[in-house]
Amino acid sequence: MSEQTYNWSRKSLDELVEFYEHEIAPERRREGYDPNQDILTYQWLVDHGYSGLQYAVREHHGMTLSEFFEQAVGLGDDVSADNPSWPIDNEQTIEYLEQYFRSQQRGSAAESTLQSKRSRLGQFLRHYEDLHGTAAIVSRITDVTDQPKEIQRVTAVFDVLDTELESNDSKRRYRSDIDDLYSWLVDRGYGAFNPVRYDHEWDVAKRDNPALAPAQVGSLVAAADGTEEQLIVLGLCAWGLRRSELASLHTANVELQAESPYLTFETRKNGPGTVALIYGQDGLRDRIAQLSGREEWGGYLFPSPDARREHVTGETLNRRFKSIAARADVRVRGERPTSKMGRRFWYSAYADAVETVIDRLQSVAHEQGSSDPMVVFRNYLSEEKRREYLRDAMYDRLAAAFEHEAEF
């Protein structure tokens, strides 16, 4: 069957998962692989006529192949985070990798962040072993006389990754994780040099990240159809949630009875945390009231229609956000906005709120003989007062956008 007959670009993320389960998994099983554990390589997809899958998940769902197989399909789910399975045979390297991740777990990184890092390092090491016959990366950085050859070996792996990773953001993440591993090995005295520091730099300088304008947020609110779509706009733009956090939002995360309502998360990207519900509590109450009448409702605010999942995926919410933007005819630099642009609007609004508060303290600072109002903000206001001033300023900015009162 030719690639064109699969219509990759027209398949939703759920349809691509079903395609894997119904078409690819049986073929993998016939070849002796475990389709529930073994993550596919791009070369295997090419050899079997499925190369269009990579383009579809990258261009239409913002994922790498590894992220698709691990996060959407769920391959390797039963591998313990404390005892990861590495796609290499070198026991010494695996031992150091496990030491490295134990040190990472003692930090503040969330487990989801560490899982993604394991995936990227695993892919790097798999390519290294395929190209150079062994993944003995530690023994090859102990003698500085080996430095020129090892730089060439690592650069060869980056060249392979360069052909696989179309996203500049993905390339930066891979390079950062690999560099961090080698730096850790050198810092601990296991190696004499870091070969990543000398490779080609993957000229992918960070682009500035555009955000939605206040008037555009107002247009999205006007185009939202029903409480569910309104909650999508609120969650991204008024609360600054990541799309994965919003997709998995549960009533257990919600505290509306407190004097200052908030959301609480046991695990966020940088550890546990809370999010202030400065604006939009009524929309949240409406959604909970709408769902509470359903039979066997599990408490998720975006329950999945797929019986295999308790809630929708972050990518599903991103598609719905884009659909709202299309109806509102909102574009940012000529393109339909993504969910990240909603979160960036929140950060932009918060920064402006801080600036507003600081400006208001200018006269107080002057009377205290200081030219810097931040001195007043930090040293002369209680934490409670700082929070109150910021909440009020942030509320004004969010209300202006969501209620179409005025531009900032």
C-alpha cells in the first residue's frame, strides 16, 4: 500500500493511535517485537512504508516520534521510573545513567520532565551505539588524547538527530539534555572533557515567542461555544495553565471556597504548586455544574469520549483552541495561534500588572528618598499586601480582555 492511501495528515491523534494498534502493532508482533513496549525507530517506519507518520505527528500534533509512541500510544508505560530500561548493552554506561537520574530526582524537576529527558538520552545513546558499535561513552571521555575522535563520534550522532528532528525546539532540548549528562560526568570526575561543547551548534537561535493580544483574547471569548470552550480560553489565557494541565484538570485540583480561590497541583513541570484563580471562577463553577449531572462522572473537567481514557489529551485541547481561533478569525503573525500563545498572554499580562503596581509606588518611593519603587515593593510591603496589589492589577487586565472593556 502506498503512503498516500493512508491520508496521514487527515488523521486525528486518536486515529493515529488506533492506526498503530490495528495496523503497525500486529506487524511488529509478527517480526518478534513487543508492540506494547518496544519503541519504533524512524528507519523501521521507512522500511515498512509508514514514514508519513513522522510528518503527521510533527506537523499536525507538535510531537516527535518518541513523544508520540510514549505519550500518546503509551509504549513502555510499565517501565519503572526508578529503574528505566535503556536501549543499549553497555552496563557501565547504564550504571552511570542511573546515578545521574538519581541525582536529578533529588532536585525539583517533575517526573514527567525526567521521563522526557530519559527518552531523549535513550535515543541519543541508541544512535551512538548503532553508529559506533558500543555505547561506552564514559570510557571514551576519560583520556583527553581521545578528545578529537570522540568529538567526531558525538557530532556524527547529532547529524543523525538533525535529520530526524525538524523542530528547532526539539533540537535545543536534545542538545541541552545531552550536554547536561556529559557535564555531570565531568563534574563528578568520571570524565575529563565534554565532547558536546565542541560540536556544531545547531544554529537554532531562540525566536521571540509571540503572545495573543488582549483584543484577540476578547475575540476568542466571543467565539467560544458553550461552557467547555469558554473554559479552554479561561484555562489558557486567564490562569496560564499548560495544555496538559488543563486537559487533566480535576475537581480535586479546584478550591473555590477559599477567600482567594486557587488551583492546586501535586505535580507540575517544576514540582508542586498552586495557581491563583484571579478571574473566571464563575466559568469554572458553570462547567462543574454542567458535568455534575452526568452519570458516572469521574470529576475531570474535560472527560474523554474514548472509554480508554479518563480525560482528553493536551493535543486535543490544542486542536479545539485552534478551532475557536479559526471561528474568531484570530491570527498571530499570519498564523492560527496555539495554546502556548494563550499561556504567553497570561505571562505578558502578569508582567504588565507588576509594572502597574511598581508605577503606583513611585510617589511612595520618592517620599522615602528612593529612586527605585522596587525597594518599597520588596522591603516595605507585607507579602499579603504585595499579593493583594498584584491580584487587583491582574484582575483589571484580565477583565479588560475577557469583557471587551478596553485595550490595555
